[in-house]
Amino acid sequence: MARMVITRLTEAGGRPSREGLYDLLAKGTYKGLVRPYAFDEEYGSLKGYEIFRYEVKGGRYSYVGQVDF
């Protein structure tokens, strides 16, 4: 995530406002280690970004499942 912020700040050629930085970030697609990332223009959240829930049981992480919104 930090890389895409740095990339957009560099491309902005100056210091954009928070809203300006958000607009720059929302327009891009970014190559991550596992897959590309992009923002949903309507909601401002990451597209296709799954959230998984884990609990600690007996001192170990235990997978509970995917969180649906």
C-alpha cells in the first residue's frame, strides 16, 4: 500500500491535498505481491479485497472464515 501512495505522490509533482491524493489513488491499479489492487470508485474501498477472520484458540491462530459485508 505504501508503494502506491509514494508512486502517486511522485506523479503529482507537488504536495496534493488529502482529497487530491485520494483522487489520484482511486484512478490507479497497483501491482501487489500476490495480485493487482484497485479502488472501487463508488465506495472508495479496495476492489475484491477479502477479509478473513482468525481467532486465537489454545495459543494458536485458528481460521474462522471470510467476513462478508
